[in-house]
Amino acid sequence: MTQVNVQDAKTHLSELLHRVERGEEVVIARAGRPVARLAPIDVVWQRTFGTVALDVPEDFDAPLDETELAAWE
């Protein structure tokens, strides 16, 4: 586990995050006293790709009849 001071953590945050992504824990200290810990989290990032099939009728933008219009109001 590596310990860095706040100023170094602010200056090298991206580098510290890369180290954490590789599994290392980093402790951030203020005046030599540990105050926080950066640690990897166990999250599996998944993105679902897909399509939605829609059947759009030809008159989808036609004006509503009076009954339908009254129902929306």
C-alpha cells in the first residue's frame, strides 16, 4: 500500500487511479496522517447493445378525431 500526501495526490491523480485500477491501494495523508484510501471496486461494466423494432403506421401524425382528442385533454 502506497501513501501519498494530498498535494501529490492532486498532482498525480490520473497516475494514482491507473495504479488503483491494477489492484493497488493508495492512502492519502494530510501532514503525514492517513485520511483517505483509494481502493479498486468490484464492478463489472457491461453494456447491452440491441435494437428496438417499431411498427409505425403511415398515419401516425394524422390529426386526432374528437373522441381521442377529448381523452387526452
